[in-house]
Amino acid sequence: MFVNVELIYNNTYKFIQFTYKVPREYENKVYIGTIVELLFRNKKYKALVVDINVKKPNTKKINEIQNVLFTLTEEQITFLTYLSVSNYLNIGILLSEIFNIEKYKEQKKHKSKLIKQYTQSDIGNNISKKNKNIFVTPTLETSNQLSKELISNGLDLDFYQKTGGRDEIESYINSNIDFKNIVILSNNFNYFNITDDVVFHFFDTNNISYKLPKLNGVNIIELAILKQSIFGGNFKFYNIFPALDMFDSYDHYEEIIIKNDITYIYGNNFEECINILKNKFQYDKCFPYTNSEILKNELNEYTFTENLLSKDTEVYFLFNPKLSYKNTLNSLRLISLIKDVKYCEYINIPIVLISTKDQDLQEMLKLSNIKNLANNELRERSKYGPNINTKIFTLSSDNEIETEKYNEYLLGPRKEEGRFEYEIRLILSKNINYNKIMDLFSYTNIHNPTKSRNI
């Protein structure tokens, strides 16, 4: 009997799977999802069996599996499959980097299944008195701020993360101290299994620090939603507006009341806008920030700060903000704009809105204006993706790529500016062919596919 495995290691090995022989005494103990021990390049590793219908390789020496440890459940494998293909990774690297496999093997499916969203200010009103509460935060700063807020509101905290290191969280878990309320960093979420007596609170889900850059930007919020869809559990998410590639509702959205000092500059054309701006804001007397490359190029005599959060930023130049296309919202742009406006309000940075058409920032953010656009975005995402169940990656090549072998996943080409554009479209379902997708990832890896979040 021969099987293919993935090493539980911090390297995908370009999605190559390795073939090992199963000793006779283990043949009835090895299945897809079995964790084994083996030697790879003279070092001992744990590995995951991903294929058991493997022909004998045409090589003289084939290493044998040394030990069989345990087999993951169907639900455990399904979740890992969904997470890996959603992020252009394999299961082996995920188990190595963000899971405690001994803890994860204990994860069971639960009947209770609830997801709700709230504004960030509502967190104090949603703390369970009956169950345990685990508050998940994106950064140490947020952990500290939220902990202080919860304590000031009379909540007894048993633990909150102060350093963020793995030793800190492992030390707490290994102490076996029972808890009622704790605050943890998002990268430690998987240290805690979903159980019926725990409510998970994910605070500030719009924060970019929920992404893990070393793992292709795995987003812990997306991970949590996928995990809850398989295992159940009680999850509450707190944000200013939901990213609609992950969530399918926005009912909790509260209309933003802008308190900032806003200067509106309108012109019949771009040149007129620039002239008005230059007359109002002299280049040698302010340090602006803008995310518009057009403005930066035209106002090259100004000294722009590198980002809005820079301590040197004195004014925010906002050029032609656009939240929708063909009457369809871009929720990621909306979130970015609200965050910028809120930050300017907090730091007291004036905003200058420069536009070639009559735009009112307050009107743009009204629920009555957002509602129709958001509904259209949800409809578009439901049909075409990307959404929580449909993942899309884009890639391009100077030369045409053969697609026939993977035509159920690899679409294209479309010719754009002399290059061939392709799309990998993956729909998460229980019959998804994990090994074929890993083969596809290995085939397209040279083209550096990027994950799409926008429609």
C-alpha cells in the first residue's frame, strides 16, 4: 500500500506531495486524514495522508511510514480543505503554523450554530453571563484598550494578552485554569476549540491585522466563519461595516455622523480643482496625505506624508471618493473610507474633499443611500463571487496557458494589454477535489496568483 502525504511543516514545497509505503501492520489504520510520523531527508516529521489510491512509484527505494498517530474526522478535514484552498495553501503548512494539532483533533461538531454582527460600541451589551466569553482582538494595542474598557464597565477578566508571544498563551492554556472571560490575540484563536459553553467575540473585524502576511494573508475572520460553518458555535462579530465577501448581511450598520471639519472643493474639471486647491492650501505651509496618485503627480511641489496615520499628517486630501460601480457597492472601499474619516475625527485632522462633481460625504454614508447599493453587491456576490463559499484567484501570463486539464477550476484566457488573464474559481463543497486543486496550485504557482476580494 502506498500513500501520498503532505509534511506538517512551514513550507508547501510548491504543493508537491510525497509518496510513502505503508508497512503491512498499518494498512488497516491509514486513511485520508491520518496523521503519521516519517523520515524526510533524515529528519523526523509529522505528515498528513492526503491520498491512499496511489500506484507504486517507479523508483528503487521508497521510504516507509514509521508510525500512525491518529486520524482526523471528516469535519476536521473538510474545514482544513476549505481554509487551504481559500488561501492558496496546503493543509500541511496550516497545521504547522496556526494549529495545535493535538488540540485540534479534539474539535467536535456542535448543534448550536449562531452568527451575529454588531457595531463595536455594542460589545458591552452582548457579554454572556451564562457562558464563557473569549474576546478575539487583532493587535496588542486593541487587546489592551478593549480589556481596559471591559474592566471599567465592571467585567471581571481572568486573562488578557500583554505580550502576544506564543509562550504567553501556551503558558496560560497549560495552567489549566478555568476561566469566565479572557481577551486573546486573533492568531491564537485556534488554541481554543468551539464548545457549547463559549461565546466568541471578534472585535474590530475590519482591522487589517486579522490577516497573517506569512500565510498568503489568511484572514482570521474568514477562518472563523468557515470554522463555524463546519463545527457550529456561538460567534459575534463587531465592525463598522461588514466586508461582504465574508458576511451576507449588514443590518447592524449605523449611519455615520461626520463631525470632521470638511472643506469641499468643486471644479468643472480636474485642472480647475487643482487651481482652487493651490490657492487655499499653500504647498510650503501644510503636510497633506492622499491615496490618490493623480493628486500626488499633479501636486508634486507638496510634501505628502506616506500614510494617513503618520504623525506629520496635517490634512487629508480626498479626491473623487467612489463607493460604487454600476449601482453596486464596493464594501471594502466603504470600510476604508469610514475608517479614514473616523481616524481624522479622532486625531482632529481636517478633510479636504476635491471633486469634479457635487459630492456630500455625509449623504454618501447615509443608510438610505448605502442600502440599495449594498443589496446589489450581495446579489452580485451571491451569483458570481467572491463570497464566503466562492473563492477567486487571478493570474496573468505572457504566453497562453493550457487549461483543459483543470477546466472546471481554471477559466480563461482574456487578452488584456498583450497579456493572457486567467481566473481560478473554487466553490467550497464537500465534494471538492483537494488533490486536483493542489495539482492546479502547483501548475499555476509560477504565475503568482492573487486572491480577489472585490467583485
